[in-house]
Amino acid sequence: MIFLDVIKRLAIALSVSTDELIFEEDERNPDDSLMLLLEGVNKLDSDEKHVIREIIEGIIVKHQTKQMVKGFAS
């Protein structure tokens, strides 16, 4: 894992995140419509945020499962 150590040291030296070194500028950011929704979520209380987090995680797991099943079928 020498490569990861180099990336980590480089990020520290440049005072940036490792994501900034590895990914393109908007590669890891949600699109604008999702950003507006996330701004709204920030205004919710912690219980409501928890519900939204659970829903999103469930949808992501469902999507990943479908992708895996497709991969096995191929």
C-alpha cells in the first residue's frame, strides 16, 4: 500500500483532500437538483434526517443488488 501512503502524504503537504488529488472536479458531487434537495435536508431535524438517510441507503442497496444480479446473468 505504498501508493496510498504517497497519496496521503501528498494531500497533507498540499493541504487538500485525497479526493481532490484523485477525482475530477465534479466527479464525486451530486448534480444540481440533488444539491438543492440536500440543502433542504440540512434544515430537517435529526429524526427526519435519519429517515431520509435510511431511505437513500435502501435505494442504493437495491440498485447495487440489481447490478450484481445483472453481472451474474451476463
